[in-house]
Amino acid sequence: MTKTLVILLGPTGVGKTDLSIDLATFLKTEIISCDSRQIFQEMNIGTAAPDQQTLEAIPHHFIRTHSIHDPYNARRFELDGLQKLEQLFNTRDNVLMTGGSMLYIDALVNGLDDLPNIDPELRLALMNRLSAEGLEPLLDQLQTLDPNYYNEVDRKNPKRIVHALEVCLTTGKPFSELRTNKIQNRPFKIIKIGLNCDRAILHNRINDRVDKMFKDGLEIEAKELYEFRNLNSLNTVGYRELFDYFDGTITLAQASEKIKANTRKYARKQLTWFRRDPEITWFSPDQKGEILSYLKSNLVV
């Protein structure tokens, strides 16, 4: 294969954005973002989206390209990302993709099952039930409709439970029967570079970044989005906590601490997911020279 997709991944706050500019410059290429929240136009500060100077330094794709009112998911990213790669590979041997959204990376690399599109009204109805009744009634329904998936699903993960119910109710078939988990072959080589650092350093970076978000106007941004809080796009760290503050259930200081704690928790979840993948070669964020040497020995530049 003469074409290569280089993927720079790692936990939130580790330093992927800064390094991605250097790598894209070295590769003489453009960047595909695989961040499931930076894709939304209205969410800039709370998603730590690249600033305008960064976006002007290297062309980026899938940054601020969709509205929070336009439902987007890993399946759409797989299709859109493959189409964009085909375009970029027409003029480049290498393309860089960077981000930390596990499902988006997995979708583009391995492919997702061809599941049906979900009626937004069905999704809203299930989310309203979740809010009004809690998770247990949805779990009971899932156990009835798909006992096999019920036995394996994380029963504390409402997103997966709701999604499985959506598929069951849309198709009339168990979600578990429609999943093939078949890995797709891609017509390009894939190199995965992971970034990680000492946990204490990562936690400090996360805490500092949250403080900077507040200085940059995160509270104002979240306030402007408060009326849309039930949208799936806004069900994310950095906004949920401030919505609770606006509801009066916690203080602003508590919201800030919760954002930091939940971001650290998400970073641990990302690392747990990524560590299952033996194809990732790991580096520290300050090992730019080693990363460039690794790329030089593994692709044509």
C-alpha cells in the first residue's frame, strides 16, 4: 500500500493538538479530527477546539463543521472520514488523523455494522423516559427484547442501553443479532501513535486546561447552550456540570471541580480502551524527535 493514515491518539489533555501541527508539517499533509465534540460549531471552549491560529497553520477537517442540532455519530464519521481520505490521498501519500474519541477511531479503522438510522422522535422518547423513570425500566425492556445483549452490556451505561433499544424498536430484531463485529479491510496502511505521560502530570494538565476554559468564557458558552441541554451533543463533560449549576443544584466552584474530576475519569477510560490495541506504539508528548524517527522508518515522506 502506498497510502498511509497516521493516527495520533491519546487521553484528553495529553498534548495531541500541539504535536499534530508538527507532525502534519513534517508529513506535508492535512489533519482529520476524530473528536466527537469538536465537530460542533457551537461548542468551542468546552471542547478545547483548536484556535484559529492553529486551524490556519494546517488545514483541518471535521472541526466546527456541524451544528449541535444535526445528530452525528460514529457511523456517519466512518463514511465521511473515508470519503475525505479518498480525496486527500489523491494528492498526498500520507494523512494525519488526531483525536481521542475511541468509537470514531475504531469506526474509521475497523468499520461499524450497518445498523439502521434512528428516528429522532424515538430517541427523544427514550431519553425522556430515562430522565423521568431512570435506567431500570429501560433495562427491563432491553432484557425482554434482547436478553443476550442484556447479559453483556454495561448496565450502568445509559448511552449503550438506549442505543440498543433504539435498534431493537426500529428493526423489530435483537440488537445482538445485527452486530457482526466484522473488521473491514481498508485500502491504506495505518500507523497508530499513542501519547501518554505520568498520571500526575496528565491530571495537572487537565486541571490547568479546565481553569483556562473558565477564564476563556466557558460559563458564558454553556449558558448560551443551556436551553438545548437535552441534545445528545451536549451530554458531555464540561457542559453537564454547568447545567447543574444553572439548575441551582451545585455551586460554580463545585461545577469546576466536577469538570476536572470527570475529565480525569474520562482520560482513564480512554487509556483503558486504547491499551487493548497492540497496534499502538506509545510515546511521551515530549518525544517529538523519537516520533519523527519512527515515522521516517515506517513510511515514505
